[in-house]
Amino acid sequence: MTGKDRLDKVLAVAINPGAYEKEAVAALHKARKLVKREPKAYILRLKSQFICDFATPTTVRVKCDGRETACDAFKEQLDSLVKYIRSRRCEA
């Protein structure tokens, strides 16, 4: 069994709606240990979505926890969004 197969099985237990809470939490901890042990073995793509309501000014605190490349990509997206929001504010 490959590391990816093992991770898939552990995550399947973690997200199974029928799993007990303690089982799900234990599976998430196991998945985290697997990825930390050999991070290059798992290609974890960061997916994010920003939903903005421009009618309401909002303060957002962001913490990115993951691989440096994924966090850098997230930061670029967030910086782009902030720049866009500021440009719309100047138009108003």
C-alpha cells in the first residue's frame, strides 16, 4: 500500500459521517502525522474561495498553515483581492 493510499483510507475514516467523534479526531491526527513524516510524498493542493460582500466593510484575520509554497500562493491571491477591494473603494 502506498502512502497516498494509506492517507486516503485514514481521511475516509475521518470524514465518514457515521464515525464516532473520537475516531474521526484520531484519524485526522493520524493523517497529519503521515503528511508531516513525508510531506513531499503527498501533493496537497491548496484550494481557497473568497466570497466578498462589498456593501459591508469587513476585517479579516488570516492564518495560513501549510507548505510554504501553498501559503505563498494563498498570500498572492489574498493580496490581489485586497488590491481589487481598495480599487473599488476609490471608485465609489
